[in-house]
Amino acid sequence: MHRRGFLAAMLAAGAAPTIVPGRLLGAQSPGMTLRLACIGTGRMGTGNMVTAIGMGKKLGSQVVAVCDVDRIRAEAARKTAETKGREIHGNPHDKISVHHDYRELLARDDIDGVFICTPDFAHAHIAIAAARAGKGIYLEKPLTYTIPEGQALVKAVRKHGVVLQTGSQQRSSVYFHRVCWLARNGFIGEVREIEVSTPLDRGEGDATPMPVPENLDYRAWMGPTTDEPYTEARCHPQGSDRIGSRPGWMQITKYCRGNVCNWGAHNYDIAQWALGTDRDSGPVEIRAQGDFPERGLFDVHTRYTGTARYANGVILKSGTGKGGLVRITGSEGWLEVERGGFKASNPTLLREKPEGGIELATSSSHIGNFIDCLRSGKDPVAPVEAGHRSNTICVLHHLAMTTGRTIKWDPGNESILDDPAAAAMLHRKYREGFQLTEAD
């Protein structure tokens, strides 16, 4: 029986074993090598790929394919993967195959998991297709561009029984884990307020149309978005020597909602984790203000401030500041964490071992955790629901700042209350053939 047919039969029977022999769940038995592929080989895609290759010998995994609509980037990724593979695995490491259409790659039966590191606006459609193909998924954050896309992705992942790790790597940091565990277990009393910050977007984008480079399938790059004239600032820097540069699409609202979603996806996720609302809940009211200065093609917010209120009275404050900083204030003290360290009003708390009480999933390597779960079938440290719920807060803040209105949100039904116009803005226009359907 085909592995997806086997899975459907198991679920219908009410059984969902943690480990299934062979490739029946899209993963493999302990003695077999997991075969991985990378879709999107820019800045984050190449970085994730290199990390995965570096861990391959220890975890029994191997990157075997890359996919990108930019042929220069795909070829650069192939060369990097083969070079790193030889260094770590020796000469027997297989040659890396190159694809330019993700659908062709997903149709392969010999690939167990994929890293999806494309622009935000393309995440949902590719990830849903990967879930339908029975592939494990490592999906960069923010999880999706819209909230309905996130809802559809959650359903697809659970329907097809695949593993999805959201690229919120702060969950695999001992510092963020420890602070969230302390907050969840009452070490600072009742949590009353959480503050998070994101860095500032800068610069201007040149909107002057340019000829499409021969190496780029620009129509494929636009994916589900509607047509726009090509300019390098709209897409990504050209040339193999500029793959590590920050792409312009990250500052164009049509493709990305700015740092409230980019960095916000990280820090709202930690706030949700600390509150225990990361899988099925969120705030009930969101207010935000943002600055939108004239910057040519770049039109995302620069500075912003936001305030969200939870049903239990907890206040979540956010705004432009130091990226990665999260401060949790309780009735009996405070905790503060950022990448590389943490602080507490009572320094002795930092020596507490996270044992007992409310336990949180642990991980010392985000990509390693994904590969481990791909083999076992268990949920990773940042499952699809967590990625969706943190992104929901991002999108609602963006909606509040662009409309200038307070958004009342029902986290149970995932719907905006008493504002049909704002509710309609949760959706976006797709190019023909890319609409989300009930089948998703």
C-alpha cells in the first residue's frame, strides 16, 4: 500500500503510531537515511541547507535536491551542497539534483522532508502541496501570508499526518525555553504583561522596471500574487555573490507585512509560549499604530507600537526597538530574554532546572529537532499550530495599524468581531489557479 494510503487507513481506524516502519509515513525506519530537499535557496534557504548537511552524519539524513526559480541560486546551492556533503560524508555522498519547479520535486517518492524557504507570500501553497505529497516540512516564519492560509495549512498538515516545524528557532534556545518554563510555572507569580520588540526597516526601493534576468523565472517567482513589473528591488539581489543579502520583497506589503510579521513571528511566539496560548488561543483585542513614510517601492511600516489584550487581562505590548528582546512581568517579579542570554528580577531563578510542573518541549537544535521528528513522527518543538497562532497576532497588528481601528478577535472561532470591512481584509487576491479551496 502507498504510504499515504496506509496513513489514511490508520487514521480511519483511530490509530496513529509514533513510529512506522520504512517510508510509510514519509519518514524512515531508524536504520535508513532520511532524504531531504530545499525549496528556495536564498539567504535562509542556503543557511538551513548547510546546517542540515552538517548534522546529516549524526542524524542519518542527507540533502539530495535543491529547487529555486532562479537558476543561479539553484546552481550555487547545488555546488555548496555537494562541497559540504563531500567534506562531511566523503566521496559516496550523492550528487545533488536541481529542480526549478517545486511541484516536480514534491512528486518524487524518494524525498522524505523539505525545507521551504521561499518569500512569505508563497509559503502556504507550497507547504500545503508538500503536506498532500506526504513530505515532512520545515517552513520558515512567518508561517503564511494570511490567517486563512494558516488555517488551511493546519488542516492539511493534520489531515495528511505530516510533521511541520515552524522556523521559530528561538524555541530551541535554552534561554527562551527556560524563561517560558519559569513564567508558565509561576516563578514570577501571575503574568500580567509581556513586552516584545522588533528592529526597524530602512531604505528605499527603486520601482523603475527592468528586464527580467535570463536566469530567473519571474512568473514562477510571483506564484500566487498578481502580476507586477520586474525590478531587482521587488525580488532579490542578482548574482551568486549576493545570495546572503537581504531581499527587497521583505519591505513590500504585497509580499511581506514588514517586521511586525518578520521579527514579530519570533517574539509573539515566545509570548504565546510563556502564556500557554500558543496552540489554540490568542489575544481578544489588538490596537496598533505604524509609520508609513514614502520610500519608493518599499511600503511596509517603519516604526510601530501595538497593544494586545488577552481575555484574562494579560497585556502584550510590542513595537520597534531591539530585535529579539522579550520581557515578561508578573505579580512577583520579571524575566527578560534575548538571543544569547536572559535576566531576572531574582537572579536565583536562572539556576532553576526546568523539571516538573508544566513541561515544555525541549530542543537544542531546531533543524536537528525537525529531522528527529521526521523520523519518529512526533510533533516538533514549534508545531504548525504554534506557527499559525503567532503569525495570527502579527497579521492582526498589521491590520490594526493599516486600518487605524481596534480589532476585536475571537481566538476560538478565529474571526474578527463587529467589523465586516476588517474581516474582509483577512483575505487577499490570488492569481488565477492559486485560490485556496475547501479541499485544502
